[in-house]
Amino acid sequence: MSDATKAVFLSYAREDTDAARRIAEALRGFGVEVWLDMSELRGGDAWDAKIRRQINDCTLFLPIISQHTQERGKGYFRLEWKLAVEQTHLMAEGMAFLAPVVIDDTPESGALVPPEFLKVQWTRLPGALPTPQFVEQVKYLLGGPKQPGVRKAEDRGQKPEAVQTPPKPAVPGWVWGVAVAVIVAVIAGIMLLRPTPPAAAPKTAADTKPAPPPAAAPRLSDKSIAVLPFTNMSEDKESGFFADGVHEDVLTNLALIRELRVVSRTSVMPYRTTAKPMRQIASELGVTYILEGSVRRSGNKVRVTGQLIHAGTDEHVWAASYDRDLTDVFTIQAELSRQIAGALKAALSPEEKILIARKPTENPAAYDKFLQAREISNREGNSWAARQRRVELLQAAVTLDPAFAAAWGELAAVSAYGTFFGDADMEAQLARAKEAIDRAVLLAPEDPDVITSLGTYYYYGYRDFTRATEQYDRFARLQPNSPRAFNALGLIQRRQNRWAEALANFRRATELDPANANYLTNLASTLTAARRWDEALAAQRRLVALRTGDLQTAYGLARLAYTATGSRREGEQFFASLTPEQFNSSPVIELRKNWTLDPAEAIRLDKLQPYYDGFGQPRWEQAWVAAANYFRAGDKEGAKARLGEWPDELRRRVQREPGNYRQLIFLAAMEMTLDNKTEARQTIDRAVALMPPSHDALDGALYAFYRAIVYAGTEEKEIALAEFTRLMNVPMTAGMNVHELRDAPFAKSLRGDPRFEALLSDPKNNAPLF
């Protein structure tokens, strides 16, 4: 049979017309050809000939079984069923053709269906809600001749089990929200809880063991050290990135020594200009020793100084200065690290000596480009604009020195990030990432920087969490005291639905590095997903203390209080506490848009400030959020005008990049806002089918949530309600919460429904999940 005729025939009772349409739209949204008769009049020679031809030519026959088919002993659908059974008599034994779909609780036993239907595996879609797994299974069965794998398990002498979905190629993706109140919640999570990045079936929340209690804080070690930021003594103050780069490389070298416990760069950077005494700094960071240093760069010469201080006694244990050519900077760093280890009586293994002595590049200009890219990452995080500049600098570095393995690895990692977050030209970025990581691994397969870049490549480029784990495990063996390894493993485990293990690893990372805001952010978001509200609020308060004066973080605490309890008091108090200058600043105007439940106020603020790029949100997303507020206010023409040309632009982008989830999600939201209901549902179905929870538990759940939102917004009440009910028991870091749902404008069609009200009122739906 040619690809042109690989179609699905849907057979249904007329009472199930809406259910058949939903299933057909979901399959068509993912490129599956579906044949079904939507006419009111059935029968007659022409109809009979058409149906016989389609059943003869289709590849898969999907009979929809329900209470309606049970109640009707006579109907045209029964003729279709008979014709389909006759087709199986012409087929080889075991060929997949019949694939019954049950849309309610009709049991197989006693079902009024042909005996042949009972010999194959049935799929259950409560409420006719097509799942990503269902779409994948249909596409799999359409792919070609199959072994008799869809026969019922009983016929194979086995216990019944669910239909197995074939492995799906790893694909890139992203995380973002789609409807007004939920986009508010999700964007709040992105803005405020932002980090600075055939296996066994994943466990469900119910299968996961309870998270262990927080471990005790690390005991003060005689070999614990904090390396404070090095002072830039160069006359050219613009070369501060070089001093910071030397500082970070020294810190990294020391972290390679197993007998030392080294506080991370993130935790020590706030002490760059501190006037606190050494004893206090050491107490706050939980260390015995402090290393201070300076860097002076002039022409092709460099001078590095360092002094090691026992903070408790203020004793200067060791001091040295190094004057060398610029090309010898790595030799200086290695020598300094060895001297520190000797002063602390930490033994170096042969492997550690080799790693510390390595020279990433012989080209000072390439090293400069690499350090400049790293400075952008440290200063600006992982925003789209920062990624573009880093790519340019890293490409310049590897052009200057094609043997610079660490730069190749970092280029691969940055490109993989772009793929994950749905940047434009995802395929080109992934190709660049692959070329870069292949070069890095070829040049230095055992380099710790290359190992972590390879893990990042697998994680963010392909969502291949198994291979990513292998690389981070390798890194952990090199640096067993590194909180970075625990944090990375926690990020992976969340996506594998191993939430309790992820929580334990985030706790461990924050214990080893208590002043690291990134690790604390991940801990807070995981506690939020667990609905462990008291602990989540405590973690957020710690973040506020770390980021003193950061208004976004302070707002995040107020927002979390609302999510946990439904109280708006904390948010109102936050805004009331601001000075007039702060209250009317661009970032706070954006926070006020995020906070308000009044569409008129949101529209007023949007007119005052249509776009704000400081939070890294693409302008087409900002346009939709603004348009949705017009829609909430009943101004459909205003909503259409605010969207402007963005719907057409996104339609073009989706044509070019059909796998770009971020664009699909927001295109679906725009179609919903424009009242293009069918297009909205088809588009969101495509996005969800690309990201099943079995592939990524974190994003898969969020995408299912977004689908429920679009279905609610397009008046598919039953489907939306069924999904919201199911998702109440699924961990999510943002959006899915009884208080957010209670105030969500998209839920207008559900409000007042006793089932929806009961869902929001049930205490267990705000109780801890793990």
C-alpha cells in the first residue's frame, strides 16, 4: 500500500459525532489522514460504495465504542464494523488493522462488538481525549507491516498490559505557558525561579518514595576553602573579565582535588567588594580557609598573587606571586593550585595532577574570547540575547584555535540551549551543536569541561536523559564534592518523573553550596511542584535574603504565597512597599501586569509599556498576553488588533519549523484568542503529541495542561475538565494549582460546574504530592 493511502478510518455511532471529530482533529493535527463520514444522511448506493472503498483502502480501522454503541443494536456503524472484519480475512495473520477505541467506561466483557474486536488490544480514551501516546501509537501502526504485537495479551498466554508505545526519537523542546492567568503563573516562574540550565517506565508520583528529610549542614572541614574574587589590578579596567577568568579557573582546579571542599563561584562572588572580616565570611560560607588574590595584566605579561588565610586565627598560611608571559597563565594557575593543596596537606592523585596541569589553549586571543563568553553567561544568564553573543565569541575562539576543546564544548552547550528553548533555526543550531561536541570529544574526551558539555548536549539538545546522566556521573566521580553534579542530576530526575530523588539531590546541592541562588531556585521550584508549601516558602525566603534588593525575587515570594494559600495580601503589600521610582520602573510595570486580575488595569499598563525585553520573553509572547487581556475584557476587536501580524508570522514559522513547540503553543493560544477554535485545537494537539510525559515528565505535564487550557477556551468543557482533574495529581513547577485555576479567566466556561467547584474545594488537591 502506498503512503498516499495510509489513512485511518473512524467508525462511530451518530451520538458520538463530537467524540469522533475530536479524535480526527487530533490525528490530523499531527499529519495523519483520517476518513470519517460527517454527513447527517447515511445509506444509499453512493454512500455504500464510498464506505466500502474507504474501508478497503484504509490502513487502520478505528471503531469508537461507547455506551451509545451498546444501546444501539442496529446502525450503519455495525455495517462498517462487519466490512472491516471481512477485510481482516484477506490479511496475513497478525497484521494490525483493527484498533478499537473506548471513550467511556464500557467494559470489554459483554460489549456488543464482533468477536474479532475482542482479539485485539483496546485503547481507552475517557471523554474522547486523545493523548500523545495514542497519537504516537496510531502513527506507529500506520508505519508499515507489524508483528502480531497488538493482539490481546491473553491470546499470547500473558497477563494483560497496556499497549506499548514504541520509542520516540529524542527531540528538543522548551517550557512556557499559554493562557492569561496560567501564562502569568508560568512566566512568574520563569522570571522569579530562574536558574542561571527501552528503559523501565518512569515512576508515578504515587510510586515515588517519600523525600528524605534535609541532611545536616556540612561539618566544618580543615580542608574547606573559599576562593574570593580576584582583584583586577590591570590599568585597563575593561579587562576585568580576565581576572575573573583566572579566578574561576583556579577555583575549578581546586575543586578537582578530592580532599578539598571548595565553595562555588556563585557563592563567593557577592563578596567581591565586601568589608566583612575574614572570620565572618568563613562562617557564612562554612569554610576554614580563605584564598585572596589579584591579577595584573600588561601587554603580554601577567602577574598573579595569592594568599591563603586561616579565617579563625587570621594566620597567613601561604602567599606567593607569579610573574610570567601571558601564554603561561595556565602554568600559573596549576602551580597556585598545587601550592594551596600542599599548604592544606591535601594529597594529589596522578589523575588530579594531570587534570590540573592541562592547558586548554596555547592562544591568548582565543582564551580572551572564551573568557568573554563565560563572563556574559555569568553576568546575564541564559537569555536569548546572551546566547547569541556567546555563540559569536566562542566561534571566534575556535577559529583562532581549532584545538580549543573547552571552547568547542561550550559552543555545543550554548547551541543545545537554543534548541531546547525553541530559538529560531533549531535544526541548524542542533547541527552546530553536534559538530562542536564531536570536535570537543575528539580533542579531550577526559576533560571535565568537555564531559559536562557532553551531558548538556544530550540533555538540552535531545532530551536524552540517560546519556546525560552517564556524563554527569562521570563528572561526579572526578569531583565527588561538587554540588554542580547533584544539581545536574536533580534536573534530569525531574524530567524522568523521579521527583523524590530530584528533591534529595537539590537539597544536597544547597547543603554543599548554601549561598548558591541557582541551586536554591531549583530546590524552591521542586518543593513548589511537590506542594510542600511551608518548605517552598522557606526556600524562597532564603533566596530573598541572598538577593537583597532584587525586586523580582521579593515579588516571587509574594507570588508563591498566593499560589500556596490564595492570599493576595502579600502581593499588595509588596507593591505598597516600593518607592514611586521603583513602582513606576519598567521591570515593576511588567510585574504589575503579571499580578493584576483586572483586565482593564492590565490593558492600561500595556498601553503605558507595550513591550519589555528585560525578562527575556519574546515579543510575540508579550503580544499574546496583552491581547488576551483585551479578550478577557470582552473586546475581541481590540485583542485582534493587539496581536497584529504575529499570528501570520507564527504560522509561517511553524511551517518552516513544525517541531518548534514554543511557537506551536503560542500559535494555538493566538488561534484561540482569534476564535479559530478548530485551528487552536489542532495546533495544540500537535504540540502535545510531540512531548509525551513518557519522554519528559516535566514538560509533558505542562503541555497537557496547556492543551486543557486551549480546550477550555474553545468550549470543549468535558475534555478540559477531565484533564484538569487528572493533572491535579501530577507535579508541576508552575500553573496547575487550585488557587491559580480559581482566578483563571480561561476557566470561565467551567466556573459553576459542580465538578469543577468540587475539584477546587477538595483539600487533597492542595496537599503534598511527594
